[in-house]
Amino acid sequence: MDHNDQQLEQHILQFMQEVAYKPMTYQELEAHFAIADARSFKQFLQTLNRLEEEGSILRTRNDRYGVPERMNLIRGKVQAHAKGFAFLISDDKEQQDIYIHANDLKSAMNGDIVLVRVTSQSANGGRMEGEVVRIIERAVTQLVGTFEALETYAFVLPDDTRIQRDIFIPQTAFNGAVNGQKVVVRIVNYPEGRTAAEGEVIEILGHKNDPGVDILSIVRKHQLPEGFPEEVMEEALLRPDHIEQQEITEQGRVDLRNELIITIDGEDAKDLDDAVHVKRLENGNFLLGVHIADVGYYVPERSELDREAYRRGCSVYLVDRVIPMLPHRLSNGICSLNPQVDRFTLSCEMEFDAKTMQRVNHRIFLSIINTTERMTYTDVRKLIVADDENPELELKERYAPILDMVMQMEKLATKLRTKRMKRGAIDFDFQEAKIIVDSEGKAIDIVKRERSIAEQLIEEFMLAANETVAEHFHWLKVPFIYRIHEDPDQEKLLTFMQFAANFGYTVKGKGNSVHPRALQTLLEDIAGTKEATVLSTMMLRSMKQAKYDAESLGHFGLAAPYYSHFTSPIRRYPDLMIHRVIREVLANGGTLTEARFEVLKGRMPDVAKHSSERERVAVEAERDTEKLKKCEYMFDKVGEEFTGIISSVTSFGMFIELDNTVEGLIRLSDLTDDYYNFHEQHMILVGERTSQIYRIGDELAVRVARVDMNEHTIDFELASQKAGSSAKSFKHFKQSGRGNGRNNKSGQVGSTGQTGRSSRSAATGGSTANGASNKSVASSNPWTNKKEQSGNRTSRNNNSNSINSSKRNNYNGKNIGTNSSNNSGGRSPQTANRNINGEQDNSVRTQRTSSIQTDMWGLPVKKKASNSGTPYWQEPYNKSKRAKAKQADQAGVIPTEQSEETTILFGERTGKKLKHKARDKVSTKQGKKTDKKIDKKPVRKPNKKKNKS
């Protein structure tokens, strides 16, 4: 698109955005813009069509054109959730996210660009809901899943849980795929109404149980590139292996090769892109030098290397491999600051006042360095913490020339950190895991990543350089890319403050604003407490995600007014982009030419947006592989016992975190010793009969009950309860809950109880075991045996967007602090099964209102527990209830529903249903006694006198 087309686009959009504009036909627009010749008319029509395809303008049924925002439509990207609903992330930064119900997605998928009409908004102008009107651009063109073949067709079950429907594959598109293989499918036809999406197999990755296929599936799922294109590799081969003296002379770089400069990285790091040195000046101040590999010198703009780096956005660090942004010839070679070799760098030197730690001077320049040592975090930590007991004499002797500088680094880093925390920076200290894999990629161990003084030292130096560079170029007013972290949403922050108040903590603030220092103070107060993990997690969730932007909007989490990413150009494209800007500004005397200024100004927003999106993809891929390998590590440990702490309590169970950071769920349906009620305000589970309380931070002995390698989830059970009690019911559920069900292209259901996954591609799919019920149907209910469990699991119809397969039954992350819609009140084993739309299975007993007594503070009053060890219905304190239970037991029936007004009895063999209400008359098998309790209105019975009212 040339400059004239861009100008015409801007004129058309500006005209349509005017307040007085009314939708016009193309003839009226032609007359308005005075289109005279045929060439201009052709260009005008092409521009209109292009704007319409992009969704920038809209054509009405009357062939009139207008902008979406004037038609109550909002353009943006769909962010789907595994439970079926989605949010619209608007192109307009000022526009809040819009909630889209599963029924209103109109076949839109995660990442699609759509137009949405706002259908409702809360009274205070808060949450907005909408529906998809038009899909402008499809984001999902291919996906990864498991191939399941039938006779003349097949379905692919997507690995991405955000895709709610299976993909129909006709026999002609199998392309050699067989049952159980992981395949890559290209979507040929997208779903419309009740018709499933249709695809064809384009790549077979291997059987789902083959070594390496699991990680490869995640790579393909996120469409991560593996190898580099041939033209990129050819260009990389043209780059030199070393620096020639002529290059040094021509460029006029500052020569720092005689300085003591070191790199500090992990033992297995190969792409060393930052080096540091520290000096004490004559005036007593600290001089900190941060030297970053000058990658931009070897990756020119618009080269093949640059295009590929932009497409990738960043390097991706998976458990068993790294997918680099640049070829290894550059990232591990000429661009890596390897020891004792000359390397081109961009340097930022900063002088800090020794008392106040204020930055009093700085300079940014091109340089050449030759690093003295390639140090590791482990060695630096040992040098710093060495004492009389562990003198580390051998290590000190080896690093004798730089030992004094390392000590000065520790002093400076400590002072910088103290100053940063004092101004209000928020420091989340979450435990991270390092998964050790063998030669075949199988997880063999999980260890905690240590964040020692050495890691903190480098972190402080990089933060200082990033802030200095961002502020310097902000005041130069040149196009730049900043790393921003906007202030938290006020509603979410208020919710968190109320949540923290439940634990007795207050967050200070003025009006609706909270300074990050207040949040850091809270983190300091809760350090070491039982609730530290959940409060830190909830605080993090109340904040917005950091991202890249062309405007400097500050960084809330760091309490920094200016911040950028300058220190990692080997693995992040925004760093590479601003390196080019810095080199151009330095070469042109501190400014840019007018033409170059306009080009960069127009490109920076797109680079920032694209880089943020690629970063999110990388993070999701890294999390997926970590979850996968943790499940793989625990898979052969089913039945083993571990000690963990309760990290979260929800309405459907409690999450337990082991010492190795592995986390699993104890479901309420697996707690068979009592009925438990969830108290949201205090985040506790309380037993009705025993008053047993489970709260965050409690230590529990647990047993690994289940590991789901499809969903990548782990279920625990209490070690004190009978081993395998929950696993048996789960096994039975798995056997009875999956069937064929893929009877036709649209996935419509054939027979009851055999719907399986077909309902995910149908409007009327049956849901075995009641759809998205968090597997609470797998309860080990003391009132229920296997016959009843199997007999009562019947299908029911849901709408096309309900989550109807057993794959969707698992929990999707922690739902901390809110009542799950998949559970009605958090009771076990009487937990009511619900799908995501809140529909309740008729075969499951209704639940009673909680009768837990509380004191003046709202805390539960502990009841006196029974020492008899017998079920509560046999205890003497409730004779009526005991009598009914005994009668039911001797009559061979099982009570499946109990409340203060209603009791329902189901026969084991016949399935006969007896319902006792206030006006029902039921004869028992023992004495044929009649319950004379009736309604006020008499019930007429033949050949008998009327009962008294």
C-alpha cells in the first residue's frame, strides 16, 4: 500500500468519524471526495473494500458505509476461556473488556478479530456484555489434537481446551492418520450453527504415547516455529565469527577492553547478552556499567534475519528445549559476550550517589569489550556468603583479580534494592520449579529454582539500566518502545482489598487509588504466614498484565515512571528494535531525520502490539510444558503419600501444594467422612458433623489419587481415608461416561449415555455424567453404590456451547475466592452437579441450607463430635432421622435425597422412586405404619374417610 492509499484511508475514516456524518452509498462518497477519473475511482473502490475487510468500516444492508463505533459495534480480539465464554479485547485502549456468553460467540474462536454489539451494561457503567455480530479475521487456521477414527469419518479432539468443538474429518482427508495419533489439522470449513468445523490432516506427529510427541504437540498447538527458513540461515552464515580491527577503527567505539567486565549467568546458559562492571570513584560514588550485545549491528532492519525475529517476537524456553529468536550462529556466536573475546556492545554507565543512591550522571554509547570472566550465579553466591565456616578459599583464589569488584557489586545491588523497595516497588517472591528430564525428555526430578543474592544482583543492575535508557529517550521525544504496567482496575483492586480484609489485613489508600507501596507493605506483613501464597496470588490477579507500548505510561509494579526492555536483544524483539533507534540517534547527534521519525512513529505501535502477543504465546507454551512434565513426573507415583500444604480453598475442593511445587486438587466429592460447607469470607471448609476445619496453610498428608495426562491435572486424596476409594468411582465414571457418539458430521447424539465428545460439535449433544461438573459425580458417596452411580448417569441435552465432554470436567486453574458455578455450595458428598450454565442434574439430591452456627465474629461454633464412629443417622440425638434410615436400609432402598421437607427413595434393582412429602402416605416394609402428617388441604382417597386437616 503506497502513500496515496494511506492518505485516502485516513481521509475516509476521518470523514466517517465526524459527528454529522450519516451512512452513505459509495456513489455519495464518490461525489463527496470528487473522484474524477477512472484510475482514482478504481483506487477509491479498492480502498473501501480493504477497509471493509479489515473491519475498519461496515456496509449496511442498504449498501451504506459507516464506522463500527457509530453503529454501536466494537472491533477487537476474542479471548476465549476453556469454560466456553470469552472476552473481547477492544482495539481501543480506553474501552473496557466485554464479556461474551458462550451462546453469543457465533462460532468465533480464540484470537479471532470480530465486531461485537454491546447488549447490556451494569448500572454503574461497569461490566459490559455483548454478542458477536461479524467475524472479520480468523486466527485459528490449524490446530493439534488426538485423532479418533470411526468407520467412514473421524474426529480430532483439540488439545486446546478453549476450542469447544471437535473437528470433523472426512475419510478422504485422513492422509494416513490412525486412531490415537497426535495430528495437525488444517481447518477447511469453520463451524456454522449446528454443523461442526471440518478439517484435513496435514501432519502426523506420532502416537500420543510416543516419547517427545507430547512436547511437539504443544509446539504445534501454539504454532511455534522450529527450524529457520533457508534464506535466514544463508544470511546468518554471512555474518562473521570474529571482529576485524578495521571495523573497530571505522566505527569509533569507546574501547573498554582493558576494564574488568564480567558476565553472570546460569551454568547452562549459552546466549550471554549482558555484562557488568562496578567501580568506586574518587568522590566515593558508585559507577555501574551495563554492557549489552549490539545485536542490531548484525541484524539490519528489513533483512531476512530481522523479518524472522519479528515474526517470532521472542525466544521460547520450554522444559527440554529452547526455540530461539535468532539462529544459534548469532545468539551463541558473534552476538554472545563469551569470555576473553572482543564483542561489540551498547553500554549504559550510571553514577550513583553513595549516600542517597540517586543517579547523578549517566551516558549511553557504542563500545567494544572483552569480558574477563564468565561467572555463574552459584560461584558469585558462594563468594558473597563465604564466612569462617565456609571460607571458599579455592574459589577466592581462582577469582582473586575480580573478588573486590564482586563485593562492591553486592553493596551497590543491596543499596539499589533498598531504594527501589522504599519507593514502593512490588516484589512477588513465588517459588519456581526446575524440571529435570532425561535423554528421552522424560521428567525424572523436580527441584525449586533458587533466587539467591547473585540473581538479585544482576536483576537490580538490569532494572537500573532499563529505567535509565527509558527516561533518556523519553525526554529526547523520539519513537521508542516502552515496557508498561498500567494501574490496576479499581473494581478488581477493591475486591482484593475486601478479600485481604477477611484475613485481618488492610490496604491503605486515598479514595479509589492505592500506591504500590501499600501493596508491598502487605506482602511484607504476610511473609511467612499461612495465607501468604493465596494473598500474593490474588494480588497478582487483581493487577493488569505488563505489556509493550509506544507511549511511556509508567510501570505500576516497579513504581517506576519510565521503563523499557533494553538488556536482552538476543531473545526479545522490542530490545532489538530500540537498539536500532539508539544507534541511529547516537549516529545523528541525538536526533532523527524527519522522514525517519515519521516511519518509526508509525511502526512502533504495531511492533509493541505484536511483541506483546508473541510474549503471551510464549508464556502459555512454557506453562503448558511445565504442567505436562509435572503430571508425567507424578504419573507413576499414584498411590504414594506426600506431605503438602493447602494453598487454596474453593467451593469445589482444596488445592494442595507439595514441597516440589507440584499442585493437585482434593475434590469435595472425595471427602467421604463428612459434609463440608465452604465459607467464602474466611476461605475455609467446615464439616457439619465433626466441625473439622480446613484452611489455607494447613499441612496435610495426601495420597496421589489420579493423574490425568490429557488434561494435565493431578488429584489428591487424604492419606487418612481408605486408599483408592475415590479412584474406583472415577474409574467407573470413565468406563460409563465415554461412548461412540460421533454419529454424523454435526456430531448429533445417537443413544443415551453414548454421547462422549460428540456433543462438543453439536447443538443437542448429550452430556454423560452431567457435562462440566468438575468430576464431582465421581464421589465416594456413603449413600450410593456403583449400581446407582451407573444407573443415574443419564444424558441430557445442552445448548451448542455447553461443555459436554468429560475432557471439560476438570477444574481450569484456581478459582480462588469465588463460588464455582460448577458446584452448588461446596458440599460433599451431596454435591449437586451443575454444568456451566447452572443447570442441575435431576438425578442428584437437592442440598440443604447450611445449619452451621457462628459466633459474633462470623466464625463457626465447633460442635461436639461423636465418638461412636457410626454414621450420623444412627446416632441417638435424632431419633426420627435414625428410624427412617433404618427402615430404608432394611427395606433394601437407598435414600438419595434428604431435606427438611422431602425424602426420595430409589430402589437398587428396580429403580422405583418413592417420594415422601408433607402430603404423601408411605407404608414401610416393617410395620406398615402410616405417616399421618398432611397438608392443610385434605386429600380425597377412595373407600376411606378423609384424613383430618
